[in-house]
Amino acid sequence: MVGDSNSKMKPHGLEFLLFFSSWYCLGARADASPVCVIPAAGDGSDDSPAIIQAFQDCGKGGQITFSANTTYYVQTVLQLHNLSNVQIDFLGTILFSTDVRYWIQHGSYYHFQNISIAMEFSGEYITIDGHSQGVIDGQGQVWYDLALGVGGLFGRPIPFSLRNANHSIARNLEIKQSGKWNFVIIESHNITADNIFISSTSDDFQANPGNLGNTDGFDTLYSDDPGSTNIYVQNLTCVNTAGIAVSSLGQYQGQFDLVENITARDIKLVSSRNGAYIKTYNGISVYYPPQGGGNGTGRVQNVLFENFYIQNITAAPVLIQQCTHWGGYNVPPCADFPATGFTFQNVTWKNFTGNTNPSVGTTVASLACSPKSNCTGFTFTDIDVRPPNGTATLSCTNIHGYDEKCQPV
């Protein structure tokens, strides 16, 4: 899985029926392509039936519009499948209901970390364009208060997903107050996400002091060969996030995770936790995913993190750690059950500038490879992240070709 957490970011059989109902069909164009404008009831009742009807009638070779200056109340899961060659113009606002019981029982399920999706699109050649005015609002505060930082709480709905989608685009959208992750791409190929603004914030600092618990910005998942491949990220700004992560590797016992050909370039991180990091679970499965897990294996190769500007970061800007585990009780020391069978090769951190928070101390790179994993072909170039006090230091453990201070040997 590639993604980041607790996010405020800017950067995973339909037919045409011409009849008159509570939604608008604007008739066939000269090229016989259907055009549908979705009305909103306007009284706070569920607009999902009208949305589903429009996608049934115009989801193949058509154009579907959510009207500007209009709020669509969504109280029912939207599984918008089998789309092809469709233009979707998000000009209004989608507002998901806060009916916790409904979403826990009826969200669209996916097995990885037991995630639940509120709105998903599948098919090919789908273009979703918010024209810099469309908003998807998950009304996540009710979920933050319920979860109290428990990221894996079952049923927390993800408001936007491309699932089994190919050759598709999502652009110029705002996604805010997600119940869990904001935007997940699942089992999809050739996807472009462009100019997406994401923000999740909690206003209840007494019950939940700013810990939103896994409101990741973007995540990518692929189950046939678990992991993520061929991903390019550029021109991304993240505020109060966990950073840019290749993470949750080895969570499922006996499963092999593959991550390769990843580039993240021209990234700005403000008051985030880490910079660019890789993390895996340790070598014993404790409790069960999504809260626990471990003892999986995997390979990470051909990864480039380049041109990162970091401001007031609160943990190591450059990080590898292989000791993620369930946060509960009876967890054995990581040294007793080190992550086993992982290979990391050709990973580069290049041109990192900026400063750290005083709480970090002087460590700007902390790379700890398990003694039962293989870390080779690592490169550090132009790492100029400065602590407020003292001289920057680097720490390497079991990194082939480097000593404990990350100096070449």
C-alpha cells in the first residue's frame, strides 16, 4: 500500500433509457451520446436513487453532471459499476449521511484491512472532473469521535474509490472530512489523479486530541499480486500528515507484498510526522488485521524520493523501520521476532531540504533494516534537513554498504 495518514493534502451493465422522471435526460446529441443532469431533491432526503438512475442511463458513452451550487444528500452506498467512456462533471457537493449504523452494515466491503467504501466507480475510460468546484464531504467528525484514533474500526466509510477501473482520470476535486481513507485506488490500471485537495480535521480535542486515525490521503491496493507498482506522484503539498509512505507491508501472515517502480517528486511537507518512509510489520503475527498482524514478506525495489522540502517535521525525514505491530498488550519485543524475508533494493532519497521540529533531536535519517531482511542499493544524495539545535546526524542499521552513521564503507 502506498499512501499517507491524517491528511490535509493537495496533489486506489448500464444502458440509455430516454424517459422523463425526477431526473433530467437532455436527449440524444447528434452523436447519440446520452446526457444526464442529476437533480437534487432539495429537502435533505436521499438523492442516491437519482444518482444511480443517471449512471444506469448515461454511464456508457455519456455525460453525467452533478449541478453547480447544489448539495446532493447521499444516504445509500453508491456502487457505480460497468462504466465506459463516460464524462462525469462534479460541479456540486456530495454530502454523506452520518448514519453510523447504516454505513457499518452496508458499505461496499474490501478485504484488505476490512475497509468499507461509500462511493466507488468501476469500468474503463472514466473521466471524473470537479472543475475546481466539486466537493465530496464525508462528514467524518462522527467517525473520529466514535473511533477515538482506532484506525481499523470496522465500517468507517471511504468516500471516493476507483475500483476495478482502467484508463481513468479523477481531477480538480475536493475531498474533505473522510470517515477513513479519502481516496483509494483498488485493482486498477493506468489511473491519473490530478489537482485533488484533501482535508480531514477534528474539532473535538477533548475526546480525540487531533488523532484522526488513518484518514490517509491516497492509497493504492491490488490483491492479485498484493502491493503497488508503477506509481508516479508529483507536486504534492501535505500539512499535518504522516508523510509519504510505502507501508503496511507484511501485515498479513504468509502473504508476499510487492512494491516497485515508485517515484515521488517535488513534495512539500509541513508539520508532518515523517518525510519519505518505508515500514513493515515485524516477524510474528499478533492479533489480527487491521489492528494487528505481521509475519508477511515482500520486496520493495526501484523507489525514488526526490526534491522534498520539509518544514517543522516531527520525526525522521528519511526512515525505514521494520517493527510495526499491534498497539495492544502482550506484544513481544521486535528483536525477538524480526521481520523476515524482505528485500529492499535500489531505494533513493535525493535533494531533501528544510528543518525539523526540536522534538526530533538531531536525527534526520533513521534506516533500520531487520537482520533477517536484505537492504541493498540504497542512495542518499543532498540530504540537507537541519535540526534547530546541533548538527544533523544519520543512523543506519544493517544497510549494505553503509556504516552505522550512514557513511559508505
